[in-house]
Amino acid sequence: MRRKSDEIDHKPRVGVLYSNGSIVSKYLDTSKDVINKTSNPDNKKGDIAREVLEELAKLGDNALNFSECVKAIMQTKKVSRGVREIIMEALESQDE
């Protein structure tokens, strides 16, 4: 499936498996798909991703440790107490 506007030329398809073992590709109808190529100034996802990458670069070798990376990013960004607690619980259960 197309997930981003830069994949507009991708033609999604499925494979139909027949009882004789043959597979036939069937392209999906994307004629009614709407892909917005303009950037949305209210969409901060790109900014957030860039900030996370910058924080990872600052961590150097520690960036390879997911838990430490998440903790470091939470220290530098505004993360609500509730979200911080949920993330910390998830990180602790990951270590078990």
C-alpha cells in the first residue's frame, strides 16, 4: 500500500494464490485515492523526527541503547508526567 505522498507512483497489488499453486498479481484500484502533496504547516511530525535524530546524534554510542535513548530524549523534551510514567513502565517491562 502507498503510505506517503512520495509513493504516488507505487501500484499496490495483492497476489491471488490458486489451488494449482500458481499466483497471479491483481492491482488494486487506486483511482479514487487522494494524495495531498502539499506540506501541512500544522503537521509537526517532520520537526519531531528531526529533533529525535538530533538527540540521537548527541548520544553517540549510547544511541544504540533504546532505553537510554528514550530517557535522554524525555529529559530534553516536554513530556507530561502521565506519558513519562507509561513510557517508563514500558521500558521496565522490556528489560524483564
